[in-house]
Amino acid sequence: MLIKSFIENLLLAVGGITVFLYGLKLMSENVQTLAGGKMKKLLSSATGSRVKGVAAGAAVTAVIQSSTATSIMLAGFVNTGVIDLVRVVPVIMGANIGTTVTAQLVSLSGSALFDVTAIGSLAAFAGFLATFSSRRAFSVAGGVTLGFGLIFIGLEIMNESVYSFGNYAFFRRMFTASNPFILMLNGFLITGIVQSASAVSSVMIVLAGSGVINFESSAYLILGTNIGAGMATLFVSASMGAEAKKVAIANVAFNVIGMMITIAPLMLFEKPTAAFFASLGGGIERQVANFHSLFNVAVTLVLLPFVKPFVKLVDKLCNAKLFRWKRAIKAA
């Protein structure tokens, strides 16, 4: 009976994640179809100053909800010589901030005053009807709305299925390990497999809201998730020029440095950190989402004045054997 219950809940969780990911993909693709040209123009024109670059990266990624898509667009710009890496790095930093918007939306599902599932269901229904419109703009906008709705329907399915997971020892070991580095590694590996930091961080929020994991475990998992988020761009950049590869490496390096800056203070002051985010208000869902956002904002503020030294570091990494993609591909 216990095994049957576990299998049923696992299948429901997988189904919920699938609906969530499909909704995220549908919304992202249709937004890019609807306004992709304008977004590319915004990204290429907002690199005149570092602050504008951060704002543009955050805005575009918040809309399309894919830091990978933003990074790939930037890699294309750099690959064709439209802009250089020094002007792209602030946009990458902004993209990491923008990708946390999904987590903020997901955290609202834990609020009794805001039933996002009901609103999501209405959005999915309205969007589905709009996709049948003969006018392409309405049809594409319907795809955006349908995707948005499916995100929260998927979350509701996940919410209903994960409560029992805390009863299983192997699951607890994966998400509640006492070693922070194991937690970060798990976050990194899961994100590398799923290829969506938004999805993984959202699952963390659902698990926290269900009482399966606490704030401290969520924080370490998210640090690993941020690093894993750059893996998709690394793979895509393998077929591009050397300058485009630097965009992917810069994305990963940003989050690795952020982790290195954060990990020691977090390990030393776990309880005060948890108390600080609790003092900001809201349930644990909001606390985890706020940590995710504040982490990326804080790392951006720390690294933004050092863009040129950061680019020099990326140049050195790109020249290292580890990132000589063509040689690795030929050898394989």
C-alpha cells in the first residue's frame, strides 16, 4: 500500500512538473514570437551603460522567463560582433535577476488571499479559446495566456502530490542533507537535467510550502540551481565561435562567484539569515523566493563595478582546456 501510494504521488508530481514546464515553454516561445524583435532590439541598444544593461536583461528575462533564451540571444550578438563581452556582462547579470520572477509568482500560491490556481485556470481557458482565432496576434497572445495558466495548474498538481514525500528516507537525504555542499550539488545536477532553473526553484518553493524542506536547505539548493542554469547555454555555445562561448562561461562564472561569496556567511549565520527573511513577512514560500531574488541582486551589485576584471577572468577560463569545445567534440 505504501509503495502504491508513493508511485501514485510520484506520477502526479511528474505530471505536474510536465504541465508546469510545458506552460513555461509555451509562454516563452509565444512571447518571443510576439515581441522577439523588440526584445532583441532592447538588448542590443541598452548596453550603452551598465545599469541599463542590467535593467534590460532583467526585463527581457522576466517576460520570456528563460535566462537561457536571453543568454543565447546575447551569444548570437557577440558571435556576429554586434556588441562585445564587456557590454554584455551587465545584461547577463540582469538576466539572472529576471529569471527569479517565476519563483516570486509561484510563492503567491502559498497565500490564502491570492488563489493563483483559480486565476491560472481562467487564464488557461481564455488562452485556449484565443488560440483558435484567425488573427495571428490573438492566437499567439492566447498561447502566452494558456502557458501562463498551465504554469499554475501544474503547480497545483505538484502541491497535491509532494506532501507525502517527506516520509521517504531517500527523498529526505536528497533534499534535506545536512551537508550544504551535497545540497548544492543536488540542486546543480537536477537543474542540469531539467534545464530550467525557474522550474527547479519553483519545485523547491512547493516543497518548502509543503513542509518537506526548510529554508536553510532551500537556500543551498538554490545556490546549486543557479550554477546548473548555465549548462544549457554552455551546450548551445559549443557550436558557436569563441566569443559566443564566453557569454555562456560568463553566465556560469557569475553564479559560481556568487556562490563563493555567499556560502561561508550562509553556513556561519544560517539561523539569523532565516530569521531575517522571515521578518520580511509571508510564509516560507515567500522567504525562499525572496532569497532567490535578493541573492542575484546582491551578487550583481557586488560584481557590477568589476566588469572588466570579470571579463579578463572569463577570457582566461575560455582559453583553458576545459572549455576548448571543438577539441572535446572531435575527440568524442
